[in-house]
Amino acid sequence: MRTQLLFELVPVGSYWPSGTYESAAVLDISMNDIERILVCRLHTGIEAGLGPWSAIGLRLASGAHIELIEYVHCPTRGVELRVDRDCDLRSALEATLSLLDIPFDAVRWRSPFI
């Protein structure tokens, strides 16, 4: 029996295939939950002016490149879903919600382009 690969980890420091990303949504899920669900380690760092963050980059089965990132001190808590600019935002959001097994009402904000 063949199993379908749901995602691949994208190495830290990788470039977006299109050169940039679009913010697609803010999700009501913790990075700890994401780490548990995906069974992989998050990357952490500190960005000048924004402070500490944790994130993970993925290539979905569709080929879409996404990043899930949370800034620790952001006043509007939540995990930002970033999607490669050349990918369909709605499809990437739907695939991400399915991958994480969270409902659409866990979306706190979504891009007006979705």
C-alpha cells in the first residue's frame, strides 16, 4: 500500500519559490500544538524589532510552500499562515486546516484575497 506524503519540511533559510509570500490567515492554534500534530521540531529565533518567534516551513502535497509563524510578543496572538505568492491562498489555507485537523472557525483573520 502506498501512502501519500502530506508535507515536507522546508529547510531553515530557504527562499520562497516566487521570491516572497502573502499573509493568508491567522489561526487560533498554538505552536506547541502544531509541533505535536506534525511530529517535528519548530525553529526559533529573534527578529529585530519584532522579537522572539517560532516557526516551521512546509511544502504541502500540492506543492505549495507555506510557513506557520508566531511572534511571542505580538499583541494579536495567533499563528500566521504565510503562503508563497504564486500559490492559491484559499487552497493553501484549506490544505493547512486539513493537515492540522482544525475547523475553519479557528481562522481569526483571513486575507481579503481568499
